[in-house]
Amino acid sequence: MRNKWLGLAVTLMISIIPSTRLNASAESSIRIAVAANFAPTLEALATTADQARLFQASSGATGALATQILYGAPFDVFLAADYDRPQFLTSRGISDQAPACYAQGQLRLVGADSLDRLQSGGRIAIANPDIAPYGRAAEEVLNRFESPMQRITGANALQAYQFYLTGGVEFALIPASLSLNDGLKVPPEWHAPIEQFALVVAAKDHPNYAPARQFLDWLLSDDVQDALLSQGYLECTP
């Protein structure tokens, strides 16, 4: 299954469930900046619905996407992998709304038959902890055990997983959403919670503002939140 996510497209065909139909025209397709861990999940959610429309989605590390939005990248919705970056954008006047939690992430260790392997040698891939929340969590796990593993950092969580898939490293600490049927679950108490927040960043006078709000309502709906539990995520902490 190492080739499962190779070649993941950044333009995703998303289907919206009938209870939350979007009314925007094709000319105003919603532009989504999505954390790399959630990009395959966003694509998978399309299979649960019957109304297809095109969303232009760009995936990357949360920190890198936040910087792009801050400097004017034309996105309508920001699906981050933490709270701090959406809140920072709000504090800078990019949005007048409070960030909304849409998922809580988990880590998995792939390439090992025991979590004790973290205390031995080898090369392990993690996302860049400076810009990727999953990388920060992975670093906390490794530091917890003073792991002697050589850390190879990817620009984001998906790239870290690709290092493992292509044989560049023996191990990887990655989002559970990228490796549902492979690897070992990392106890959540080994790192700070990975709470993922969404933010509508389209201006209120932009044609995409209303459909962006509808998209967020859909993402937070009970049906979608239940579906996320089977995609490697936990419920948001109240």
C-alpha cells in the first residue's frame, strides 16, 4: 500500500451532500487551502455525496498556507491543522470570524512492529515541525523518548509519508488519516492535542463568501463529523 497516495492531485472533485447544496456558479468555485493531512480526507468525502462540483484545493503545510493567505493568496476557506494560524489571520483582519474546530488528529508510526522502535536507530520522516502541526507533534514524541533516530523532515505531512513510501526512510510519524490500514497508533497523551480549525477567509462582499460559509456548515454537520471518525480523526474537544 506504499503507493496509495503517490501522485495525489491538488485539484479535488468534491461532492456536497444534498442537505447542504451550494448554489454558486462554476465561475465562483470555492478555493480551499487545506492542510496536507486533510487533503486525502477531503477527496474521500466526495464518495459520500451525490452532487459533484469542482473545488480548487491547494494542499501544504499549515504554516506555509497561512503565510500565503496573509500575503493575499486568493483562497476562500482555510482548513488548518492547528488553531494558532487561523487565529493569527483573524487577529490580522483577514477574517472577522472565530476559527471553528472541524477535527482532532492522531499520529501513527509506520515501518515498525512496536512503538519501542522509537528508542532505537534508523531514519524517520516527519513533517517540518516549524510549519506543520503534525511535525511538531511528531517531534514531541521523539523528544519524549530522546530518540536516537535520524530525523528527515518533509515540507508537510504528505511529503514525509512519501519519503517512507518511496523507501527513502525506514520509518515515519504521520497523520493517521494518511495511513488508515498501516502502522501503529501513537498514544495521544504523548503529544499535545492536534486540533484542526477552519476559517472562512473570503471577504464578506466576495461572491464566494456565501458558498464558503455553506461549505463550512457542511464540514461541521453531523453527517460529515461522523464520517471523519472513520478517516483517522477524533472528535473535537468541547
